[in-house]
Amino acid sequence: MASEQKFGAGIWHFATYVDRYATDGYGPPRTLIEMIDMAGQVGDLSVVDINYPFADPKLSLDAVDVALKRNNLEVIGITPEIYTREFAKGAFTNPDPGVRRRANELINDAANVVRRFGAKYVKLWPGQDGWDYPFQVDHGDLWRASLDGVGELAQQNPDLQFVIEYKPREPRNHMSFDSVARTLLGIEKIGLPNVGILLDFGHSLYGGESPADAAQLAIDHGRLFGMDVNDNLRGWDDDMIAGSVHPIELFEFFYTLRKNKWEGVWQLDQFPFREDCVGAAQSAIGFLKHIEKALNRLDFDAMRAAQAKQDAVTALNLARSALFG
Amino acid sequence: MASEQKFGAGIWHFATYVDRYATDGYGPPRTLIEMIDMAGQVGDLSVVDINYPFADPKLSLDAVDVALKRNNLEVIGITPEIYTREFAKGAFTNPDPGVRRRANELINDAANVVRRFGAKYVKLWPGQDGWDYPFQVDHGDLWRASLDGVGELAQQNPDLQFVIEYKPREPRNHMSFDSVARTLLGIEKIGLPNVGILLDFGHSLYGGESPADAAQLAIDHGRLFGMDVNDNLRGWDDDMIAGSVHPIELFEFFYTLRKNKWEGVWQLDQFPFREDCVGAAQSAIGFLKHIEKALNRLDFDAMRAAQAKQDAVTALNLARSALFG
Amino acid sequence: MASEQKFGAGIWHFATYVDRYATDGYGPPRTLIEMIDMAGQVGDLSVVDINYPFADPKLSLDAVDVALKRNNLEVIGITPEIYTREFAKGAFTNPDPGVRRRANELINDAANVVRRFGAKYVKLWPGQDGWDYPFQVDHGDLWRASLDGVGELAQQNPDLQFVIEYKPREPRNHMSFDSVARTLLGIEKIGLPNVGILLDFGHSLYGGESPADAAQLAIDHGRLFGMDVNDNLRGWDDDMIAGSVHPIELFEFFYTLRKNKWEGVWQLDQFPFREDCVGAAQSAIGFLKHIEKALNRLDFDAMRAAQAKQDAVTALNLARSALFG
Amino acid sequence: MASEQKFGAGIWHFATYVDRYATDGYGPPRTLIEMIDMAGQVGDLSVVDINYPFADPKLSLDAVDVALKRNNLEVIGITPEIYTREFAKGAFTNPDPGVRRRANELINDAANVVRRFGAKYVKLWPGQDGWDYPFQVDHGDLWRASLDGVGELAQQNPDLQFVIEYKPREPRNHMSFDSVARTLLGIEKIGLPNVGILLDFGHSLYGGESPADAAQLAIDHGRLFGMDVNDNLRGWDDDMIAGSVHPIELFEFFYTLRKNKWEGVWQLDQFPFREDCVGAAQSAIGFLKHIEKALNRLDFDAMRAAQAKQDAVTALNLARSALFG
């Protein structure tokens, strides 16, 4: 059975990065066009998720389109940058109503870019919405503002999907949308059909979830709109190469998707700080293809039977035998 | 202003414990009557939460009642032991329908004990409902069984409250009811008025929540039916003396309760493995009384103003000044 | 190349367990003889590590010997139970000098059992030596007592090896011998040739170490006297089936041993609370044999070259290709 | 008793920061001179630790000296920036010998700045020395290079102190000098009198150590050359305001210093990303002064007696009574 799985990546996979120590960056800055060309070099990517606004304000959508086309790439989503300096104390929950308004405007602009590219969704990653210190915020107010902000956008753009990428923390010490259950609870409260979850495998893992369980829960609520993968050491969002640390839970995650006939793009959200970014993407996709084949080998009926008895040894042996050949 | 706060404790605070290493126990076993008498020695306890069935099957409810009365104690809740050998693979989610049935029967028996003592709730702590290994369970089935089990009880006993004490893990490597948001999501799905949350400060803390935020969320959903406190090192349910490690977040937790005019009992859920249990309870309650006074000193208006700006430094200084005198 | 690797297990792998909730145990108690017979059923075990004293005080060493022989098992080490009720506040560091003396006597008795069985070492796992609370101990005194206790034993028994199995925590909230570096620092201070480390893969992992790095450090100090494996979720000593969560780091661990020509027994330290213990051992050893073959496939020269450049992508691809076939 | 305690801060406390998301920074960049003037505004700082080289290459040492003098500040140490882009794969352990050489030169330059200002030490914080992925490095080589790099500097500059600030991780997923014990083990191997530890309270805390125990161990090895404080949520180096989360362990840390008559500067290492930096420093120092007074109130003899019995309840009550008034 030949692979027909579609792969994608956040375009930031091909950027260079700064942190609070290497303030001069882990490499020279790259333009968006350069990043798109690097994404094209991976050879297996069909779609990308692009940050907005572009670092270069003069860069036109048409120029981006040309670069995408020459690399056979489409846009799956747009990620508005609602986590830069202006939004340091939050986008939806910023104490300053003017900042909240500008966040709304920026995301509405991003919605138009989604339309321009025929993309699937606006991705909301409100990394600065949350708190750092005990006593810093009124938790009730903060949560209401989080839901109001997302709900307003969904109402303003009923033709588009909004996906929330939850994450336990970073850059804020605690994020409002911190887990699958909290996010679903909020989405149910908002009550609109066009708000869903983009499940990041690594966020789920280091948040103490089982990513497979998180995926099942989101699917059962009809809200799993997207997903991406990477890996980490379960204590932080290390954004390592997918499968480099937790291949078995990654396998269980994709097993859960297939069992539920969830058929979206398998995306990468990796930050290769010190690695060759094309090589890091190829390494991940190579392993994802291995997982795809292992799913074909896996005896789903035997697995269901083992799970019905909570027979961990048999279930593990089945998974191993499919994954390790 | 004299303290009118009511204090309580899980009766297991006065037990001795075993673990997988000290299989001979950290002290000689104690009878329930001895534990009740030790609870009485604390001097500040008004209510206790009692496990059921009793270790001694011959012990009558009347004998327990006599012991409680001579110590001026009332029963706030009954905790059925749905986490012993029979339930090692779950009470509500056990693969064996017979075990699930016996769990239901045991909890219904416990409900009758709640009625007998005029207590407030049946406490559900399904510590064996969850999983240990990747691939071990069908996550969708497990979660449905969790909700079905609780829902059935709530329907069978509409005159009583059922409180779910969520916890991230232990003894299972992952518990079904693992967080405040997951539990609320499930409770909303069950859709009955007599199911709520008993929020354990320590479970919230080591689950990566802010206990103050968790309390606010449960209150905003009308589901904070009870609470208890202890402390830990944020990595495990150490059940240490309340305030011994995280006094500031404990203070924020009680600040949140008072701000919302939540007026229940302040309970202890501590496991003094190697400590004098009466002394450990007195130490905790001494600190809770300190917190009560600190709440009286705290400038709530100034705190609200600081929080409205997310001014962490001012908020912290206000909290410190009230708490550290 | 046929497997000539020797495998072993702690005999407690075949016990049943209690914890603070399932106080009636996860199964009916088993005698040591029953456990030895179950170890024999695994089919691949050559050696076992046995706790001392035996649960049944009437059980003779000869009877144990007979059971071992009929299962083709030898004794690699004896683990004195210095973590039961009497030692709840420590064996080497107990505030009561009488308890410290009895710990010494008990371990000297265990040393005689080591001699009786021609075993390799006395294993010291001082799980109760440490602390629970801030301010509870004088840290300088505690550490000195830890070293004095081990040093005294090594001097009393110069013909035997003593191996310290360090662990971050549990049952104490913090153990004195908590990490590879701390333990080596102490061993260097003791300054005797017959004190070394038994490295538990899972303890290293959930202590935040890289087990491969820990093994290298112990080897470079000439102190890696033994090892055992299992797995966990990086937050607690879950003692799960080896390779069930972290197969890549397990592979790196054994890669490090082979690279250094370390040729000891590959042992299991698993606690199958709810699993069939023979099946859990077989599942682990099956995977260890897979790792053994993967080591034969791995291109060590290419790996060294990648590591010399810190080329994570190439190193990962090499490891994957050997491990996942 | 009037405070005679000297306070200090890393000058980066008064900088603005970038991270991988807010790449435009949490505020406009500040010059070193501006930072020094802000340090002066705190009112209680006597010394600062300064990064080298300066962001502005034209800034003269004399100009810095003038700014320091007008703010009554002295230099306690110089922190060479061995964690910027060039050193992304390590300073002492970089695979490129040319980079290792430049690290040595840069630190020798920093040593001259230490001499110029009559400061106490060169601070080594090799945040990029370590690894990210399983299989990425040869652990033995990496550790040897770490020790060689530090040892060479100490030999080249026998008139100066070199202090290693260990840290578990960040920016590398794992740092070579990751804990107090590992660092002491390395320092003993280096075997030179002018290499010691600068103990960061937060690094110790989130590394799973008890900072009080770490301090005691470093003191007992004669290697506690410096210290700084902050706070975090035990999972990451959050560099929050000292005492904002863990005041009791902070108190135990200073108790340990006083008990040992360790009389150095109490320094701050905080990163007020979103806070007023002068206010954050003042808040911390206000609390440190509270701790100083609490130490004066604390009954040291009673504490020693409680610790000699491992009496956690009494020890906690003593500490509370001194700290909470």
C-alpha cells in the first residue's frame, strides 16, 4: 500500500530562532521566501502553516504565492502573531482594551489571508494569555476574556474555522488554554461550530496528557480540526524531531486517529535550533512514514481485544511487533 | 474577629499506612474508633470524612456514632473504598461488568451510610480508573464508562450529592478524572445537579494547575461542592502538612474562595507517614487560622485593582504584607 | 550472532504488591519459593536478586537453593530490607543509634547470605534515608551518616562488593543517594574499592539524567558494578516494562555499555502491579534481545563520527535504522 | 539589629528580554549604562554582576566605572557571554576546536575585566554545553572537555576565582554542569583551589534538589563561592521574584548559610519579563530583609534539637513562627 498521507509543517520550522541567551540568534535571519524554498527541499511536504504578519512588511501575498507554487506547497492555515511585544500581557486577555482590539483586528486580517490562499483555518495560539505569578490575575475574568475573544472572532468569520492550539505554558508561566479538556470546556461554552482544536502532540505530552486520549476526547466532541507532531522530554516544549524520544506514544496517537478514521494532514511543529532544518524535517517524515506502514501491519482486532481486557502486555507486544518489525 | 471557620479532616489522616516497601506499615494498625478519638484530640475539627466499608466488618454504625459524638465530630462525607484489590483495574471502568456492578452496589451502600449520619456527600475517588501503559485502553470507551458509572449513581440517589475528587495519577499511572477541566467537562455531559467536585489542593498543584484558578472554574460552573488541603513538591501527591511548602498559593486559594463567598468546611487530606498525626493536623490548622486572619488583613480592593492591571509586583506585595505580617 | 547475553531479575518482579490504597494487595501473597518458580517460567533468566530476610522466617537457605537449582537460577545479589517499619526514618541515617546498629547487623547477615550463595554483591537501597520536609534534617549530618554507614559495611566485608542503587525519591520525598553524581561523590569520599553503583535505568530517567550519560560517568569512575532496567513516565518510579515508553534512550544506554565493553548481566527491576508477571518479564526480555540485535546492526563508527560533530539528525537516523529495522 | 547584609544583582535583571516568540523583545533594548542607573534606583544594591562583552562594543570600562560609582555599586563578578550564536553547540565542549579556543580567549578577556574592577570572580555559565537528543554526543568526551575547559582557565588565572553556575537545562535540553553533586565531582577532578560554585537557588529547586542541602554540600567541600536567588514553579528556570512561590525553602536556604557562618553577598538572578524591574528587585529585597529578621528570631538550638530527631512538625512550627510572625 503506497503512502497517500499528506504531510505539512509550520513554516517556522525553517526559520532561525532567538532565545533569552542567544540573543543574536541561532543563525542569520531568513526571509519567508527562503523558508518556503527550504520547505520545498524536504520533498514530502504538501502544505504549510504561515505566520502573519510577515517579517518583511513589503512582502506581497502574490510573491508568497509564487514561491509556494514553485515548491508545490499549499497553505493549510495562517497563524497570526498575537504573542509579540504588544501582546506581552495577553491578546484576548490583555488588561488594555486597546490591545485586545488590535489583537482582534490582526486576527481578522489573518482571516483574510486565509481566504486569499484558500486555506483551512486561522490558528490561534494565545501564548501570552495567562499568568506568571500567584495573585497576578482574577482567574474568572481572565477565562471569560479568553472565551469572549475567541467567540467574537468566530462570529465575525462564520465562513472560516478557528483552531485553538492549547499549551500548558511558555512564554507565560501558565496559559489560559492549557489542556485539551479546558479548551473543549471553553469551546462548548462558546457554542459555535467553527471553533476547534489543533492538537500539538508535544504540548499534550508535556502537559501530562496521553496524546492518544486527548485526540480521542477532541474527536468525540467533534472538535479535532488539526494536529501537529514533535517530541520532548516531558517537561518542556522542546519541539524536537517527532519520534526521537517517544515513538510508542506517537504510534498510539496515530493509531487513535486511524481507528477514528480521522483523515487530516500530518503536520510538523519542530524547532531545530541547532540542526539542519531540512534534515530534521526529513528525519521526522521518514519516521512518520514508518508509522504509517506499522499501522498497516498492526492487528487492529487483536488490539481491540487486548484493550477490552486492559491487557497491557499483549497490547504492548502487538504495538512493538508492528513498530519494530 | 474570632474564627468561625469550620475545620474537618479525612479520617485516614489518623491511620497508619503501608506502601510497596514498608509492607509491614509505618506503624501498628489503628481501629476506626481509635482514629476518631485521635481526631478528637486535635481540638479544632468539627467534621470528618470516613472510609467505607470499615476495616472491621463487625463495627456497627452506632458504635461509630458514639465515638463521633464523644469527640464532637460530625460526618461530612463517606468515601467508599473503590480502589482495593477487587477494583485494581477500575471501579467504573473495570473490564469485568461484575466488578462494575459491585462497585455500584458498594457505593450505594455508602450512600445509605451518608443518610444514616446526615452527612453531605458521597465522595468518589476512582483512583484505579485509568491506565498505566500506552495502548492499554480504548480511551473513548474508558471515558464513557467513567461518566456512565457516576451518572448512574447520581440518578439512583437524587437526594444526595456525589463529589468527584480528581487527581492526575496514583495508584494508576493516569487517572480518568485527572483535572478540574476534564472533570467539569464530564459533569456537564452527565448533566445532573447532584454531581460536583471535591477539589484537593495538592492534586491540583501537582497536576500543574493553579488551585485558585481551578477553584474559580469549578465555582463558575456551580460545581465546587467541597475541598481539602495539604501540600507537596509539585511532582507527586505527597500529602504533606498544608502550607509547609506552598503557603502563598494556599493563601491565593482561600482568597479565591472568600472572594466568591464560598463558605464550606476547610478540610485536611494529609498522610503523616512518619509524623505524629495529631501534631500534623494541629500544625496545619494553626496555619489555616493564620491564613484566615491574613484574609481579614488583606486589602481586597487594592488586590482587585492590581489584578485588573496584571500588576504582579503589587499583588505579591499586598499578599505578602497580609500573610507575613 | 546468537545471543549470549545473560539476563536477570529482582525476585520481587514475581511478588504481589500493596500500596497505600490497595492495602489488601494487588493479589494474594506469594512465597519466595513460588516467586522463584515463576522466575524459572520466564525461560531466559539466569540470575536473580533476592530480598533478605525472607518473609517466612522458617524458610531455610537450603530450601531456597533447591528451588533455584531446579529453575537453573543463580543469585547475583542480596537486597537487605532496610526500608521496613523499623527503618522508616532511615537505616544509615536513623536518629536512633540502636536502629542504625540493627541496620548494620541486618546487612552483615545479608552479606553472609551473599557468601552462602556465591553471589556477586550486597545491594544497598536505602529508600528511607533522606527527608520529607524543609527544615526536617541537618543536611550535613545526614550525608555524613550515609557515608559512614556504607563505609563501615565495606570495611567489615572487604571480600564483598556493596552496590548502592541511587534513586531520587520514594518512599522518602528525597533520598540521600539521589543521583549518579551524588553517589559517586560519596563513594570517592568513602574511598574503598568494594563500593560501587547499581544503576537503575528508570531512577536515572525520572531523576532528569540521561541514563547513558550516568552509565558513562559511573564507568569512567570505575564504579558501575551492576544495572537494571524498566521504564516510566519521567515523573515517578513507575517500574514499567522495559522499553514500553523510552526505547530510544534504552537503546542508547546499552550502546554506551557495549561501547565501553561493560559486560555484566542485564537485569529487570519491574513492578507488574496489575499484569501477569511472567508475561511482563518475557515482554521486556524480548525487547532486550531486539536491542541486542540492533546493537549488532548499528554502525558504531558512523555513530562516533556523528557524535564528534554533535550531529543529532544523523545520529538519530543511525539509531532508528538499527532499532526500527 | 540593623541589617548589615550586602545585596547584589545580575545586571541583566535590568535588561529587557527576547524569547523565541516575542522576537521583538519584551521592551525596547537598554544600554548597560541605563541598566546600571536602574540598579542604583533599587536603593539596596551594593554590587552587580556584569555580562561581557558589552552589547555596545564602543562602551569603555571607564564609562562603566563612572556609572557604577555614581550609583554606589561595585562589581562582584563578570559573566562572559559564552552562550551566544557562536557557542550554540558549546563553549568548552564545542565540536570545533576553534570555537573552544575563542571561548577561552573571551573568558580570559573577562578575567581582565574582573581585575580592572577589583571584582571577586569570573562566572562560568556554560548554558550551551550539553546536549539535546539521545545519541547526540559521546558523554565521556563531553564531560572531559567540560573539565578541561574550566581547568585550563583556572590554571591560566591562578589569582582569580572561577565560579560555575550549574543548571539542569536551558537553553540546551541538558547541561553538562547540571547539579551541585556533578559540579563538585568535576571540581574535585580538576583539583584546583580557585574553582567553586555559584549556587542559584532556582536552578537547584527545579533540578529536584533541596537548595539548603545543595548549599551544605558545597560548603562542606569548601566550594560555595557565591549564590543568587529567585523562584520558580519547580519545572523550569522561571527566574521569578525571590520568595514569591517557595518562601519556606528560601528561608531554609538562608538558615543553612547562617548556620555555617557563610557570609557572602545575597544576590538576585531574576528575569522580570513583564514586570517593572526596579519594583521586582525591591520586592525581592524587601522579602530577603524579612528573612534576615526571621533568622534573628529563629530558635537555632530548638531547630537543631528537632532536626536531630527528624521531627518535621516541630521544625516546621519553629520555622513558621519565625517567618510568619
